[in-house]
Amino acid sequence: MRTLTGRLVQILLAVVLVACGGTPGEATDSSPTTAVAQRGGAAGTIRLYTSVTQDTVDAVLQGFQSSNPDVKAEVFRAPTGELNARLAAEQRSGGVKADVLWLTDPLSMYAYDEQDLLAEWTPNGAEAIPEQFRTERFWGTRILNLVIVHRQGLQPAPTGWQDLADDAYSEPVAFPDPAFAGSSFAALGYFALDEEFGFDYYRALRANGAVEVQAPDEVITGVAEGRFSAGMSLDKSVRDAAEEGAPIELVWPEPGAIALYSPIAVIRSTTNEEAAQALASFVLTEPAQAAIASTGWQPVLPGVEGPPMPTDAEQVFPDWEAAFGRQDELLSEYRSSLGD
């Protein structure tokens, strides 16, 4: 059994290797590793469809293909709305061409599961994944946190979600379109179904002059440029922009950051099940989770250190079961609440 020290060393080594272009997860004669991270027997070409950020996909695939050199992974990456549109078009024209789906939010994956598109599979070490982030056919890989971003020096600085609807801000706040990005729909799922907020929250935002933009990163750009005083975006994106010198600050809001898990699944119709399952399983190994953390996301595997969070940071999760099947209804009422 590996010691705690040994496990930490392996995680840190994986991060360093990913950053330097090395081969995290590749087995050697002298270092312990998990079975799926060893050089595998899978071969052939597989297609990964994903809405995950490019740097994260690249970091994970680097480790996977180092330990599975006979597998070629072709990637189609797009925002959730565009990805869903492509999958729908493929279904109409003969069948889904993807072998693996790695998405931003659970709701899209629930829909594909209901359509019987997903294979039932169990990755090695599945018991380590918290139950709230897994099903029989898809598994959480990372956690995204929606937080508040505001311009440096803004007074009063917002401390919670309700503050964004406060008329104390003469300049507008911004929020991303839930029909475009899966993370933004998670916010809609949380606010719309929570008794403290409901659709009245969106009505209050609009009445206060809030502006809808397409994507979470556009909120950050607008705040940094002075077009918006504050808004809603992803913690990784806010940290990245601040580190690059953008005049913005991150607020971990009350009652908590809206958290969603990013699931991965194998397509039932894949013609290369071994390679597809090898890739999906690899994403849940310690080396891959360390690579995910190194690109700024909170890993789902306990024990793998993620990006910095406040010591008293709280997270709130949408009620996925209550939201599933109601996407069109929620989006329609959301549009109505904005007066569209």
C-alpha cells in the first residue's frame, strides 16, 4: 500500500511532468502507479467530443497518450450549445461519431443517458469518486465554481449573489447566457429552483440594469474594461485574468459558489470500446487529476490538491434531478423574466 508521502510525491511529479512536457502516469520499474496509468494495450483511433477548456484537454491527453502510445485521440471541442447541436445533427444523419464525451455540466449528459447513448462502465478506482459525482454511465472529473468578479476598488464590493441586484451599482453588472454555456445553465438551475432566489432574482437583476452576455469569459473582459462593475464568471477564468494583470478581483459569494461537476462518458456505439474506456478511466486517475488541477480546476478525486480556495469557502449545488427534463421550460421562463 502506498504511503501518504508516496502519493503526494507522485501527484507533484505528475504536475511537474505535465508542465514540462513529460509523461505523467507512465509506469517505471521503480515507481508505483495505478493499473490504468500503466502503458496500456489499447490501440486505434478514438474521437473525444468535449466542451472542456483546451489547456485542460491538452494536459490530460499528453499523459494519456504517453501511457497509451498506440491510441490516437481526435478532439472536437466547442461550447456546450455548439457541441449539443453537432451531436443532434449526427444523430439525425446516421449516428454519433464520438467515442467519448467529456462535458461541462451533468444536465447535458443526463439527456444523452436518457437517449440510451451512453455505455455502462466502471473505471478503476471508482469507489474513490464521491457518490454525488457519479452514476452507472458517467463520472465527474472536475468541479467548476461560479463566483463573483468585480472591478478593483469597487465600493461597496459585493459579498453575495443578492448584491448583484442591488441599486448601489450605478454601472451594470453582467451575467452569461444559460443557453450558451453549461456552467451558465447550472447557475440558472440553482437560482430558479432555490426558494431564496427564484426567477424574481433575474427580474431584479434586469430591473437594476444587468446585462446578459454570451459567455462567462465575456463578463471578465467587460469588468476589466470598465463596461461592467461586477458579474458572474468561473473561478479559474477570474484567477487567470487577474494573474495576467486584469484590474479585477474574485469574490467567493454567499451563500456559496455555484458548483457543478464536469462528467465524462463512453458512447455505447463506439467501435473501439477498449481505447474509449481507457481514456475515460485515465481522466479519473491521480496523474490526470493532478493535470486538471494544474490547469486551474478543482479535481474531483479526494486527496489531489486543487487551486487555492478561501478557508471558509462554501459551495452550493443545483438540484440536477429537479432541473433535468425542464431545460426548455426553465430557459423559457428565464427569457420571460428578462422581458425578452
